[in-house]
Amino acid sequence: MAQPEFSVQTVARSSWIVAGLLLLAIGLGDVVVGRSKLAQYEAVLAQEAESVPRDPARLFPKVTEAEEQRAVARAKLGFYNLLFFAGQIMTLAGLVLGIVGVVRMRRRRGDEAVAGARSR
């Protein structure tokens, strides 16, 4: 009796499929976290900032707490934008690796079937 084509054991033996599934899971996690945090920090930056006129005579003007928080929010927005983009790339790479693994597994099964038929 032949083993089913896509059992857990045969899929776990294919390094292509395992690597694809891992990249897919990590990539999807990054996309979800990145997207939710992007929305959060875009909302923070969308708030109107207090505009205090600067004294042009001061060489090193003091930064207000609101300006500092906006600078931190801009930096975090950039980080989560990068995380979202990297998650998309990892998800795509995981899909490609998984597809390559499935094709290789099916081709190997076909080669084994042909070799078995010739030996009979």
C-alpha cells in the first residue's frame, strides 16, 4: 500500500516546504504587526502639532516634548514601514519556496513510480 502523496511525514522531510512554511509564517506575522503599528503611528502624526514661533537669535533652541514625541513617532513609523515591507518579501519568498518544494516532491514521486514500473 502506497503512502499518501502529501502526508505530514513526507512534507516534513522536504526542506523546501518547511523553509517555505517558516518564511510564510514569519512574513505574515511581520505584515500583520507592521500594518497595525503603521496605522497607530500615522494617527499620532496626523494630530496637529503646536506651532511655537522660534527665536531666530538662539543658536540651539530647546526642543519641546511634543516635537520630541513627533520625532520618535516618525522614526517608529519608518521602522514599521520597513517591517511591513520585509514581511511582504518574506511571505512571497515563503510561497515560492513552498511551491518549489511541492513541485520537487511531485516530480520525485513521479520518478519513483516510473522506476518502479520499469523494474517489474
